[in-house]
Amino acid sequence: MDDQRFDALARAWATRRGMLKGGIAALAAAAGLGRMTGGEASGAPAGALCNRNSQCVAGICGPRDRSGRRRCACTTDDHCPGSECQTAVCNSNGTCGLSAMADGQECDGGTCCGGICRDTTSDIDNCDRCGIVCSGDAPACCASVCVDLAGDVANCGGCDHVCPDAENATAVCTGGVCGMTCDADYIPTGDGCCFAPQGADQFHSRNCGDGCCLDTACDSAGSCCFEEQVCGTGNLCCPGNQYCLNGACRDANVPCDTNTPCLTGETCINGACCPDFNACAAVGVCCAFSFECAPSFGCVDAKPAGGMRRY
């Protein structure tokens, strides 16, 4: 082969080689690899499978040659991705792993507990700090404090749901529902009032200006009393435990027997006269004011609201 023909073949090969390198560069750019030199990262995460056009070089994906590995093993912890409350670890076999951070460290929106970010202001298994587990019928963590929503008057049925106070009563929370327990000798009415100590002068237990309770009425003197006590043409409240019977005030619990019968409109129950509107003879009970007899159950607070009851 003469020198002239050799030179022509050399120039043709150089042209084809340049075109091949340009094509490879274009393909690499399309694949997002760019032009890489030894040790340059391709952007693939450490520990992952490298792109088919790259290989693992010192724990990162770089340009591939015939001897390169596609499976990229980590060599340091920095090659591995971590997560919230977990530290990245490069294992001895070249695979990435995670190790939980120590409990109590701050994380985005809470505290690290067992490798998970927890909100210790509301987490019932980590209330206020890791490992504090709330208990009860309806446990909850309210503002970092364990409560029982079934019985806590300050968090009844939900955090910060406070049961309101009531006159002559104590607020209670039962089964997550607010209620009240009347003070000793006070009688509950249908609207949440606790009214008039039994045996006391009920003229002075509540004034109409303060609003009378349900099942109670305002007499002509401006005092509240039970509907059963408003009596006579003057519409005045009977004092104490007296009730209105046939237009006149009548003492409660007047003794009775076969020789001393009760008045018309009364029933003798357990040796004492009981007004028929409170008598629950089927169960042998005289109901208190504002209660009625349900024969199958006994006395129930079931009087209708509004209007005065007359006997």
C-alpha cells in the first residue's frame, strides 16, 4: 500500500471515529449522563443500579468500561440516603441501611421516638415524651397531658371540651358526655337546673328575675317553685315540701292507714300520703317534684316543658 492510499484510509477512519464519538455523546446527553470523567457522579443514588451506560466507580455511578460493575456498592455512610429520625448507614457488604436516632431528638414537627417522628403533644403512645402511654376508657393526649375523655370534665369527649358549671351542682363527665350531679337534697329538672333543697323554704330558693328552671313556675310574688306547688286563687307557691291539692297547700308525707285515709287526689304509699301526680304505686314509690311515674321503670324526669300543671 503506497503512502497516499494509507493517508486516505487514516483520514476516513478518523472521520468515522469522530462521528461515532459525537453519536455517543448525544446519546449520553439524552440519557442525562453528560460528559463524565473517572469518578464523576452520574446523579444515580448510591447503592442503586447504575444506568446501562455507566458503571460504579468508588461507590458512585460513573463512565462505564468493559470491566465496570453496574451494581453500585456504598463505601461510606455519606453514599447512602437517610430519613427523618433515621441515620444512613453503609453496611459491610456494601448495601445501605438505616439506624434509628436516639429518642428525644427534635424532628420536623415533633420528637424522634423509636426512629419515627412523633407529635408528643397529642400522641397517646408518646405523650409529652417518648414511651409515656395514656390509659383509661377513652385515652387521649391533650396538650402533652394524658387524659380520659370518658370522665375528664376539662376534656369531656374531646380535648379542651370543658363541662360547664351549674348552680347548686357539680359538673361531671360520664362516657364522654357532660352532665351534673345536684348538691345534697337538691332536685334536678329537665333543663339542667338543680332546684330547691327539699324541706327548705322554697320561696327563697330562686327568684323569677334569674329565670325559673324547667318544670318550675313563677308565682304572683315573683318566686320560683315547682309547678305542683303553685296554689290557690293568688297563684302563690306553697312553702317547704307542701304541694297544692284541691286548691290548698298540703303537707307532704302525711301518715295514712286503713283508719286514716288520704284525701281525694292522694294515694297511700308505704304509710304516707302521696299526691296522685307523683304516685308510682306499681313500684311502691312516691316520686319527687318534677318527676313522673313510668310504671315499668319507676320515677322519671319526663314532664313536658312549658305551662303550669294544675290539680
